Amino acid sequence: MRIYLVSKKTVLRYVFIGLFLLSFSFLFWEEGPLRYSKHDYSSLIPPDLLIEDAWYGVYFQDAFLGYSHYFMKINEISEGGGYVFKNDAHLKFPLMGRLEPLDINMEARLLSNYSLETGAFSVQSNNYFITAALARQKHDTYTLVIETPSGKTTRTMKRKGEIINPMFSPISLNYVPLKKKMSFTFYDPFLNRETHVTLGNRGKETIHIKGQALSAYKIDMDADGVKGVIFVDNNGRLLKEEFLGFTFVKELPQELFNKKALAPNVDFISSFSIPALDIPGKEGLSYMKVRIEGVASGYIREDFNQRLTPAENGCIVEIHCKAPEKRDTLPLKSDTFAGYLKEEEFIKFRTPLVMDTMNSIVGEEKDAFAIVKKITAWINDNIDKVPSITLPSTTDVLKLKRGDCGELSALMVGFLRSVGIPSYVNIGIVLSEGRFFYHAWVSAYIGEWIDTDPALEQLIADPTHIKLLQGLENQFELFKIIPKIKVEILEYR
């Protein structure tokens, strides 16, 4: 059961947290290519609309998850003027028969021109948390402080253009020209990524909320390939939003407080899985061949054990795996793999906790493959393999000693790099009980490259692991893949 839980989890973090950070976090605004000429964003939002206190029920495939409370006000001159925006979301997710809590809180203070002065953001799930604070130092310079269970980090960034909070974007959506599109680019300093959003006004139609017929503008939304629809009233206020099976519906707070989140018959993780054949004894396979359709070949990569052949409407993917024939000892001659030895956003290992732990694991061992075995055994004995709603990092996982495939992969790569073994995280899909689930595992160089899966306890990962992306920093590219990908198993042995 433990392996089954872990193998079905990664998509929750990569899809859900990323999309909700887009909805709730403070973002930078930059001019888009289809933006109105001779207009700036603030001119699209009449000041008399900037007063709101709205509650939204959050649903996934009709199952109630919780609520989001959105509040904004105009500051008095005595308070410095400008605007204050707050968003609090309290949710519970049906995950493998359990309800996992997730609280998201945000507050932003904007100047009268809608540019950000300060922002605060937090995510809490069980004993995991992230807090962030962003503050303007001068016109285009900002300080960002992020704290997680493993400690604080501070960085300074420069960004040109107007900074806004996208939560009040729906206020202006009825100003999108009828039957036309507008494009925007948001930069999220917390996740250090851009999201390109296109909005198109389809005109008015009647929608039904709680049995009430309402006239609304229908706005098509495309956020980097994730398509959704937004409904706003005549004043541009959000009534309903739908994307990837999620629905936000404007409701009365007393109605929301009387509801309870219940685990639905459909599981959140299984909902995003991909149907396929079941292969009994897949751990003993050495080869698998599949046809993948619905996504561009650029989202399926070639690697040392994975080959691509273009095919109609997609590509043929062949995956080989075998026991390693070449095993080197430390220090490895790996100058060509320097990029797989450095610290990254989610891979931090130059800390006393990581180094001391690795010294106790490795001891005097110099054989690179033997070190991989030792790390795998230590993870199995010391890390609780449980579904977790986090943004995985080496130091946080080691501090909390719990996680699933993303967390375990981040921990293993940090361990390996700390002793000079090149390694990286794979983001892809793996076969389990007749379906492909989004998953993370590790590639390591021990004299030759191997795939190893700490979550599934596979020292050499079986060939049902299909690589899509490389590196945790690219995890949000899954947004563009999830609604479209299809996989057909053609051959295995």
C-alpha cells in the first residue's frame, strides 16, 4: 500500500499548488503582445469597483473542497492611501482515501497606481509550511524573504513594469473587448516563473448558480495551455470559474460554513491519471515501447535509456533498463556533468544537516553504486512515505522526514550531489495497475547513467518510467501536458 500511495501523488503538488499560486499569490504585471495600445492596466479598472468582500466555494468534480474568501478595500489617506487585498483559502483534498488540509493566505498592499508596495503569502499543510514576504525597496527593486521548515532565504530582484495582484483581474474582465482577445504575462517572484494568460470575451449568456439564473459575460482563459472559463457579472465581478476539473462558485458565507468536505468516490490523483494496459510483474521488465499522442515531442525527451521516433500525431517512445556494467569510485571524473553537481532552487545540500547526514550514511564507502544503495536503504528506514502537499526541497524533506516521490527524489539528488555524484530529478509518468500516474524519480551517474526510484524502492527503475521533463524547476510545464496526453503500450519484454 505504501508504494501504491506514493506512485500516485506527484500530480497533486505540480498541478494544484502551481495553479492555486497563480490564483492567490502576488504577481508582477508585464505588457502582453495583444494589449490595448495607449492604455495601461489600471485604466481598465474603475476605482469605484475596487470594493469587494466575496466568498467562493471550491469544488473538484462536484465534490466540495472548501472555500476562498476574497476581500479588498480602499485605504484611507491617513493609512497611506492605495488598496489592500486579502485572500484566505481553507481546503481539504480527497487523496487516496484521506482528506489532506491546505490553507492559503495572502495579503497585498498596493499604491494608488496599483503597483505593489508589500505582499505576504503563506501555505500550510499539516506540518509543512511556506511563508513569503515581498517589499518594494525602490522603483524597480524588491526584497523577497521566504521561510520553510528548513529556514529562511532572502533575495533581491529587479523587475520593470507595473506590479499588480491578479486576484482582482476578474473585476476588469468585462472590459475585454467583445469577441476579441487580450494577452498578459504574469511573473511570480515566489516560484520564479512566468505565466502567459490569454483572455477572450465570448459575450453574454445565462448561467445557473444555486438554482438562480444569472446573466454573465463568458471569458475563455488559456494559462500556458491550461484552458478554463470565467463568468463575470455586468460589473466584472467573478461569479464562477472552471479549470482542470476545479470550480469556484460565488456563494453566501453562511452556506459555505454549513458544508463539510467529504472524500468523493473519485480520487483526486486518479482523476489525472492516463488509462493503459496492466502489466503484471513490470518490475522484471527490461524494455517497453509506447505510442504517445496529444503533446508535442518537445515535452518528451530523449535520454540515455529513452529513445524517440516521430510518428503521426505523436511519437514512439522506447525505454530500456539494465543492471549497470560500469561502476566507478569516488572521486568521479565527471567534468562534463558539472550542471548535475550544483545547488538549485529545490536542491540545497551545502548545509551542516545534509553533510552530517551523508557522512553517517556513506562512511568510508567510495563505490558510487554502493552509495546509491546506501542512500536508498537510509531513505526507506528514515523517511515516512506519505502523500504530502509541498514544494519539495532537499533540506525541507530532511527536516520533516516525510514525503512522497517528489520529496524523496529531491532528497536523494541533494545527497548524491553532496558527495560528487552527478544526478537529476526526472518528472514523468509511471505505470501502476493499468494506469500511468505522474511521478518523480532520479537519474545518477555511477560510471554510467542509471535510473533509480527511491519512492518505489527500485534500485534500477523499471522501463514503465517514461521521462517527460528534467528538473524540479520545470515541474509546472506539466500544466501544458496533463489535459492532452494519451499513451498506448505497444510492446514490452
